[in-house]
Amino acid sequence: TSISRSAIYFGNYETVYSVKSMNKDREKKALRDGLADWTIKWFEEGELQNEEQLLGIDFVSIIYNVFDDLCHSTHIPPNEIKKDHYFENVENYLKRSPILKELELLLANGYQLYFCSDHGSVLAEGNGAKLEKYLVDSYSKRGSTVEPSSLLDDSSYMVIDIPFIQDKKYLCAPKRSLFASEGTKAITHGGITLDELVIPFVKVNQ
């Protein structure tokens, strides 16, 4: 999500939630402000091709959005309750993509690699419920931020206070479900599960 990813570059959630609109230019500025004494260069997948592009660069940022794209585009067979097909799609993609060559180029030029993600994901199934549009502030399949209202008192869903947003609450789909037709299966994110809250952070040295 834009907020979760941007929080990586800003270094905290509070600042990100106070920004009205989010884009890559804001992320770049936040990164430069946080590393003011470093020379920074920003790439996306496929743009880093040779060591000349790294001359004089202290810090390199590369975004690989394919993992999120594949997460949303993977179709889960009706009888499956695992994310195996998603992992297979990722593995097949990596075999044909320039990602490994880009990482090898960085290591060969003395960089330390740090891998992080904005969130995890979980396989969820439709619960047949729909959120009332007049309550929803921003929508996702697993849950939504909503305006505080007495109508939430009778809600059958979990209503959670958001510590860093005083005028919003979070309406969460129960268990591992999503707001969709019954039987629908999808790999989603946004819910409060260990799969999504425990974020891998990996450091790689040559």
C-alpha cells in the first residue's frame, strides 16, 4: 500500500498519515532528508545495468513492485487453501527477470543489501458481507478505515482504534475473511494477522 511503503522511506507512520497525497517524489525527498550526507540514486526494476551508473553513489534504492503485482493477479483454485501458486509465480518470474543481476552488480561494487517489504499477505476467503458505503473512509478487501459513528456500535465486525489517527477507526473483517462473495479466494493484505504484521528485514553482505 502507498502508506506502508512510504513509511519505509519516511521512517515512521505518523508523518506519512499526516501527508495528504503520496507519490514517489515525496518518498525520494523523505529519503534524501533522512540521509542528508549521502549521495542517493533511485532505480526501478531493469534500470540498473552497469557499474558506471553507480559511480559516486553512496546509497541505492530499488523498488521491485512485481511481488505485489503477482500477489493480486494470482488465481487460487477452489480447493486450495495455501499460497503455493503465488510462490510458484514469483519463482518463475525471478528466473527471467533482471533482479538477480542487479543485486549481483551491487554486491560486486561493495554495497550492502537491505531487503524490506511494506507488508505481508494472507490467503483469505469471501464472507458474503458488504460494508455500508456511508461508513467507509478508505476501502480494502480485509478492512477499511471508517468515520466514528454510533452506527458502529451494532456492527458485527471488529472496530479498532488507530493510535496515530484520532478521528478514524478501523473496521476489520473477521478471522481470515474478506468483504466479497462467499467462496471467493484471494491473496490480500491489510488485516491484522501475523502473516501481515511480521515484516522480513534482511541484510546481505558480500
